[in-house]
Amino acid sequence: MDLRSKQLSALTCLLFVSCCCHGGNILVVPEDGSHWVNMQFIMRNLHTHGHSLTVVRSSKSWYIQENSSLYNTITINPPEAEDVGPDWFKLLIERSLALQTMSPFVRFFEQQKYIANMLKVFHNGALQMISTILDDASLVERLRDAKFDLLVTDPAFPIGVLLANFLHLPLVYNVRWINAGDAHMQIAPSPPSYIPMYNSLFHDHMSFMQRTENFLRHLVSLLQERYIIVPIYSKLLERHFPPGTDLLSVQQSADIWLMRVDFVFDFPRPTMPNMVYIGGFQCQPAKALPEDLEEFMQSSGEHGVVVMSLGAVVGALPKTITEAIAAAFAEIPQKVVWSYHGERPSTLGNNTLLLEWFPQNDLLGHPKTRVFVSHGGTNGIFEAIYHGVPILALPILFDQFDNAVRLQVRGVARVLQVSTLTSQEFLEGLKDLLENPLYQSNIRKLSELHHDRPLSPLDSATFWIEYVMRHKGAAHLRSEANNLPWYSYHILDVLAFLLAFTAIALLTSVYVCKLLCCRKSIKKRKVD
């Protein structure tokens, strides 16, 4: 190749790289807590691709920092609403534990009241946030002048959804739950005959009575959505959006749904072209531990280590349960690393290390780790699957109960009821996971399936976000079903027409037959 050709080739490569590295301007509206933990992984990957990120956060945020080298921030000061803080979550935990001791019939009704109250609290908080944004004319002008290419949001609550629609921006979801249930329910067929509803504790093989209960849960979910959630935002929509704007239609209008789901863990179900599955995208190879923690891990010898964490929201369980768990840990030969907040349990053994925080992903990826004791949060579950660690599940809130059922069906976990937990029950469950090789075999197989894919979940998420930016949306992937009224979607208008047509045809036939019979009868009488 001559010098001119080399120069031309180099120039072509430079132009290609320049085009590919042209960063977009992305507005991010996240949710707080554990949702923010996984949103950061997508943001870091977008940042390394040269995109500029701006995060909308509340001044009352727990985890979303105002100053970061990763993103710029727009901090909103919403008016005082019901405080959703640690004390509120403590009450939620107490209520959840109480529900577990009730009979199934009573629990069903109490659970719906409990969910309805949570929805009101969370959605009223979201309403305060989006109202503060849209009522601030100077802020809206700033947002418009910023010329964002795209909005990425977690639509558990519709702050980002409404803001994207108001600013006419392409929209991408980082999503698992929306409104009162699984996000699939918003745009994909979701028959309750084999798709378990939120908090049902069913798997996809249901008995007749389970299908009956699941159908009732499905109806209640639709009613909660229509009569609790939608009215909360009605005045806001009237004030800031065109007449006839409907919250549910706005929610269905996202270009891409990045679903935090992997069907090696979840149950198979119908899907749609604009749903991209990125379950486990936050998982990554384990990094080296801090020196003192590594020394503790190595001191476990051949027995290994048990890791326990109850996630970002639950610091500690009620004292009696904590004491029972600590006593059980003291009886095993393994070392224990426990993410713990609160008063030190009196039954704690010398083999247990209490830490307010630890690098969970790196601990689960450590060769000494044998079992993960978890509340069943999605982030931790996927990290355990990624690294191949069996789970002792202690579900407490929200989707943790459903996650625990799925783990149990896959044969990679033992599930214990926290409300009635004893030291002996915890010890038996822990020993079963440590000594039964079937759990290790099942989780290893699940981990292999999870890893066996053509593109990593995080790279897939980044590709589709950039796809939407390149094409200024992805309307061609959205189903027309979103624009149909519910009776047309379920063909009820067609069935009504066919039934009416059939009934008219039958009645006409009967009338004609009677008329003909009457004429024959009259003629016969005349002849006689």
C-alpha cells in the first residue's frame, strides 16, 4: 500500500471514529434506592461512550448525589409530602411480617389494602415531583434549551414518563415494575392463566383454585391502576397536556423497554418487539477485595464463607429474628460476612463479621463464598446467578416474595418465612444449602445459561439507547395494540356484533317460519 493510500485509509478511519464517538445529550430521570444502584451501571457505560448525562433528582434523595464526575444534575425541591424514609420502611416491614401470619383468605384482602396504601403514598410523592418541574416555567425553558436527544427513566413512577412526553423526547425505559405490576402487563399479552401476578407467590403451573386467585389479583391490579393511580395525575394532565391525554397511553409510548429480566430465572411469557431483556446487566467479574476483608475470607479455610445482605432499604430485622439468625450463624464452621445496621446481636459468634457496607458483587464472586443469604432483591439475585452462588431467601417486601418462588422452582434456593423464623429453621436451611450438592449443581447450570448470550446485557442496553438516538425514536417497533380501546383489543366489539347478527338472523328465521306456517294453516282451513 503506498503512502497516499495509507493516508486515505487513516483519514477514513478517523472520520469513522469521529462519527461513532459523537456523544448524545441524555436526560436521566431515575428512581431512588436499589433502582438507582442499577441505573448507574447503564450511565457509566453511556459515559464511556462519550454521551453527556444530566440527572433529575430530588433534594430529598437518599442515594443520588448532587455532585458527580459522571453526570450533571438538576435538583428539584418538591413541597413537603408524606415522608418516605427509614421509619416509614420500618413500618412497612412490620406490616409485611404481620401479613405472613394471617390466613390466606384474610391475607389476600389485607394485602390489597396494604398495596393500595403504598401506591397512594409513592404516587403522591411522584406527583409532587413532576408538578414542581412542570409548574416552573424557567426550568422547563432550560430543559427545552438543553436540546436533549433522549430521556432514560425507570418508570416505576411516571415522573420521567410525563416529562419525556411533555418535552417531546424519545423515551427509553430501564424497567421491571410499573404501576401495580409487571411491566409486561402494560404492552404485552399477559394471560393470568399461566402468568403469576405480583405477590401471588405462584409459579406458571397453577391449579384451578390458584388460577382463580390469580385472575382475581389480575382484576384487582387493573382496578388499582384505573381508580387509584390514574386519578392522582388527572389534574396535572389537564393543566399541562393536550385534552384527552391518558396516563396509561403515555406510559405505553416508550420507544424501547429495557427489561431487567432474564428467562433463565423468570417464567417464559409473551413479549413485544420493543422489549429488550437485560437481566443481570449490573453484574461483572469480581474485583480484588480490600486487604482486611480478603484476609478474613482466606481465614475460613476449606469451609468457606456465608455472605448475608438485606439490600439497600432493610438495615436490620426485628431483634428477635436477628438474634435467631446470629445464633444459627454461630453454630456453623463457615465464616460469615453480614451487612448489618443496628445494635450488635448478643448471640453473635466469633465467626461472624458485621459490616455496614461491603462490595457485594466482589464477595459473591470470591472462590471462598458458599451461600448467599438474601432478602430476594433483584440486583442481589442476579449477582448470585452470575457468580453461581446458592441462595437462602428471606423475602420481606415488594417483589422479593415472587423472586424467591422463582429461585425455589429453579432449585437454587431455600425460602424461609421471616415472620415465624427460628434459629433452628434458619440453621437447617443453611446446612441444607451448604451440604446438598444439588443446589450447587443447579445454580452452576443457571449461571452457564445466563452467561451464554451473543452480547452482554449492558452492551445490549447501550446499543438500543444509541439506536433510539440515531433514529430519533423507534416508533416502528411499537404495536398498534397500544392505540386500541380495551374492548377492541379483546375483540369484544366484534363478538357483540357477531352475537347480535346471529340473534337477529335466528329471530328472522323463526319469524319467517312462523309466517309460512300460518299461511299454510290458513290455506288448509279454506280448502276444508
